[in-house]
Amino acid sequence: MVAKLAPTGAARSRYRRQQHNNMNPLPTHQSGRADVTARPASSSLARLVDTMMHGSAIACRIVFSDGSEYRNGAAAPEFTIFFRNRRGESRLFRYGHVGLLEAYFDGDVDVDGDIALAFRVALDKGFSHRPNALVKLRNRWHEVRHSNRSIARAKANARAHYGLGKAFYAPWLDRIGMMYTCAYWEDGTRTLEEAQQNKMDHVCRKVRLKAGETFVDVGCGWGGLLFHAWHRYGALGTGINTTTEQVGELNEEIVRQQLTDRIRVIECDFREMPGQYDKLLSIGTLEHAGPHQLPAVVRAHANALKPGGLGVIHFIGHVGSFDTEFYIRKYIFPGGWIPSLHEAIDAMDANGLEVLDVENLRRHYALTLDAWAERFDANWDAIHALDPVRFDERRRRIWRTYLWSCAEMFRSRMTRTHLFQVTVSKGNATKYPMSRSFLYPPAP
């Protein structure tokens, strides 16, 4: 069963969710006082928790391993975090928010109530912005071990995430194209399916895609955009994908739809894509370049365009230069790295790409992740049944943390992580429209 989506559009409100939970019954602790109701074994721990939660308008409660608790107000808590043992507390001390998340993954910490609001409180307090020396060292060591410098390592990193299989992703992605990138929530959009179709049309219109033109879809996933561009625009697509499992699944679908003479997929690294095309669509690939490979990846994008060709490069980017979140790199996207907007623009400029337009879709990604997280929780039993060993309780906690925390990250007023769509031309454009009006046709 798919979780029902809330109404969307300009006034789409964040509605309440109950956590899909398979944990043991949780203890209850009552108190009428606000803030620290009983001093835990370590007053330093109470102070650390207070920096995370104090002053938030969202009522929350922390129960420590010795039975004492903290509240940030007298109202009924929206969520409760339970430390099951002292190890969970020590991990928070040692590694900050990363230690707390890892304790949750391993069952040293449990959460009751709305887990999204727990992330909202911590993000709005800027808790994850506080540098942790040990986490920085772990992040550097991760780059040493998982750098995308070598093509073999980049392929292994991609397969670790995208190679989990279509059956794992299908229950929680959209039902029309299995698009695993930010959707476009125009006013009045009500479903994830509508939003993803909006996104595909939005990028196709940006590059003025026409019947008979060739285009390359860099990081094509399961081919949703390739099929959409053919059926709606009559464009001939080539997909670039480094994940063996996705390439096999996509080729099966191309054969099933009898489109082998219209659509093809090439298994290769982004730095190796062959040929030149009239148009380029790169939806969510720069995040996989790595800190040292961005110029080479952007150069390959430029080389894939014919002179005068148009492209859209859509990527998660930082405003400013910061380390990419360690837990995402370790547990979700090994080798992944989020470039800054200025680094990406500099690389485009250095490789002869004129930047025609930059659009920030940060808030659209919050709504997209809401939908994915809701569906992931609602369909977990079916996912677990695919392979109870591979998709176990630890995997559930890691992935729901990733989905819910990223939704709140893109929503947060404190975030430094955004989603950019950059429209480019190979060389200076001469015939591109002078305004954005062509992107928004009048309603019928």
C-alpha cells in the first residue's frame, strides 16, 4: 500500500506522520517539568543534548540509559529518543550527530514518534554544522579508500548503491519512470508521478528538445527520461550508466518496448562517454565525480555536445565549500561528494560551456524526499521480504535516516545544500530564447 501524499503546491503544508516502527515496546517516563527533569549520569551529556534541542518550538524528549530524561518544554513531546545503553551515549560524545545516527543504526538508540521532526530540530539548531575532529578524520580516510579517481573504484561505488536492484527501488520511487532525482512540484501538483513528469518536461523544454534530435542522458538510471523523451518529443536517446545491474534492467525494458532502434544504453564511466549529441541531459551525476574528478567529468559533458548544442546539468550543490556529510558517504553513497555551485560553474566555464540559466530547486527536493520516505516506510515489509538478510532492520534504519534527514535538510532554513539546474550551451548561444516565458506555456 502506498502512503497517501499530502496536498501539494505553493501552500503545501508539512503534515504529521507517525513512524513506521518495528522496535520493541518502549518505556515511558512522566514529568511535568521542562528541560532536564532528572540529571543523567553525565551532566556533560545533558548539556550536549541541550545544545541540540533547547529553544526549539518542537517539543521533544530524551531518555538516557540510567532512566533520567531531558525535555525542552512542558508540552507533550512530538518524538522521544531513547538511549538503550551507555555505548549509545558515548558514541554521541565521541562523534556528535554522526555517532548518534550510528547508534540508531545499531540499536543502541531508538526513536518513538515523528523521526522527521527530530531531524528538523537538530538541523534548525545547526547541530550538524559543528565540526567534529574525529569525523573529519574518518571522512578523509573514506576518501582515501573510496575515491572515484580510478574508474574501477567509481564503478564499484556506483554499484554499491544503485546495484541494489530495481525491486528494491520500485516500491518507493514513482510509478511512471522510476526517477531517482528531484521532481518538479508546480503549483497544483498532487502526486510524485505528476511531479516527476513535470521535471522531465521541464528539462526537455529547457534544451528545446525536438523530434529527430539526438541526446545523451548522463546517469540514465532505469531510463525513465529516455522513454519519456522518445514518446513525447520523438528524440533519440543514448543513456550513459556505470551500474551493471541498471544497464541490464534497462536493456530488458528497451527490448520489451521494441525501441532498440530508438534508444540505447552504454555501460561506461561518465569520463568515457563516446560520441557527440545535439542535446545533453545530466540529472544527478556531478555528485558522483569526487573532489578531484569534477573538471574531468564536466569536460566529458562538454565533449559530448556538438558545437552550439544545449544541455541541462542538474546536481546537488553546496553554497560555499564544505565537507560532504560523512554518514551519507559511508552508508549511502560511497565516494560521493557534493561540489559547490562555484566549483561546478568554474568547471563549465573552463570547458567552453556558456551558462545560460541557473535555477534552484532546493524546496522541490524536500517534497520529493517526503514522498520517497513515506513510500519507503509504507512498503518496508515488501522490501524486507525480497531478502530478509540483505534488507534487515539495520538497513531499514540507515535508509529511512537518509531519506527523512535529507528531506529536512533541503527544507531547513539553515541548510547549505541546494539543488541546481544549470542550462548550458556549447559555445555562446545565438538562438536561445531571450526570456524564460517559453518554459511556462499557458494553461489549456
